[in-house]
Amino acid sequence: MSEVLVLVLQTDGIVHKSTNELLTIAARLGDPSAVFLGSCGSEAAATLGEFGASKVYVVDDAAVETGLESPAAEAIATVARMAEPVAILICASTVGNEIAGRLAIRLGSGIITDAHDLAPDGTATKSAFAGSFSVRAAVTVGVPVITIKPNSAEARPARAVPAIIPVPVTYSDTALAVKVTGRSHRAASGRPELTDAEIVVAGGRGVGSSDGFTVIEELADSLGAAVGASRAATDAGWYPHANQVGQTGKTVAPQLYIANGISGAIQHRAGMQTSKTIVAINTDAGAPIFDLADFGVVGDLFEVLPTLHALIQARKS
């Protein structure tokens, strides 16, 4: 069976669940193999094997440790020329999409970004024009390079004992032209990453102030969820721009999305409408968000959310 390469998304050697999802999707097309950029420890290898990776190609050198996109693209291209895969899957994100674009150029291949489904014949499904249309597309030139949104599939164990294959890479001068001169780590919130979260609780203009996000955070913490915000809320300075969901922010596709005080403008809908279940809470019964929602509550979020939080806490006790 032909190989399907999956770029491993990891932090300090811990494999993200979005990688496990991609391995599950890769099995629809062929035999999943992982591409690990950095030092792959036994725990990471075991996780990749648990979700079906029969091989783990490891590129462990100083160039990829920088986290820069250009060396990463050249490293994956080297693996691709060795493995001759039928497709290459990468987690959709700002960084993932840039790596994919650079990789496609190096391989002379077509590219599809931000897919939320992938059929066994390689046909991808994605949203277009700010979510106004659902499009099915396929790559017709070269090895398909496809980025897929997190939470697009449930990761299913398919146990394998992966062969670890070290891959030496010779980088171009262009790939090494950019240097990292310093790093500053973002303070940990204790909540899941927004794009990886299975549940997102988001607030918009209706929250009213930065203090108003307290009820959003309380509900999110009771559900083990990430916190999102609309552009109106982030532009007003009520919540960090890093948490913005929308066309000019982050795209999320959780199992559950709870929109609080968000009208549902097309800019916001483009970033969350592929969520599996959408719940909207808004005082305006005519808000466009209700056209998209699976469940809606017409009411004051400052009354609804504390009640919901209390009910959840009671269930836990």
C-alpha cells in the first residue's frame, strides 16, 4: 500500500491530538507514515504508532529546531522524494498552510488548504468565500499537499510498531537565510489551544467589556474548553487578538461551539461554521447567528451562563 505522509505537530516531544486525527484520515488513502521534525522520543513514537503510523521519518537537526517554515518545507520535501507518497497531510494553521505552500512549490505539486474532510479518492471538502459555499476539490498535478483543520475527524487507534527512519537533509542557502534571534513564551492559561479544542466558548460585542468575559471563562473552565472572541470584542480590547475567531482570526472546528453575545456576521461565521454543534445565546432573536445554530437561547448571557455553569458544576459533584 502506498504511503501517506503526515507532518507531526508537537510541542517539546508531545504529539498534538490533531496529528492523531491526520493519521486516521491518512489511513483512508493509504499507509500512514509520520514526519517528525526534531528529536523523536520513545513516547512520541509510541503515540504515532498507536494511531497507525507504520514509519516515522525523523529529521533531527538544528535547522528544523528553529521552527521556521522554509527549513521545514525542505525537510519534508526530502522525505517525500524518498518515500514517494500518494499524498502529504499537514494540520491547517497559519504556520501549517505556509509550510504546505512552500512544500508544494518545491515538489511542483498542487495544494489544497483548510479542508475539513478528505475522501478515500483524495477529494477534499472545504468552505469557500467566507463559508458561503462548500467546495469539493482534488489535486491534479504532482503529490497532493493538503492541509486539514483540527477536529475534522475522530482519532481512532490503529496500533502499529513504527520503524524509525533518520533522514539527513541538505538545506539551501535560502532556507537558512533567516535566523531566530530570540523567543518569548506566551503565559500558559491552563486551557486547551483554541484551534485544537473540542469545545470553544466564545464572547462577542454583547459581553460588553473585558470584565464581562469572566462569565465566558468560568463556563469554559467548567467544560474544559478554550475561550474565543469575535473581532468586535478583540478590537475593543476586551480580549487578546490571539483568541479571535473569524476570517481575519483563527479558524476552529470543535465538536461544540457556544457563541455568546455574537451577532453572527459573515466575518465571524467564516471562522467557526464547520463546528459540529453550534449553540447561540443572544438577546436579539433576529441575530444571524441563530440561522447557523443547532440550538439557540434568546436571553441575557449574564443570566444564562451562570445558570448553565451552576448546573454543570452540580453534575460534576
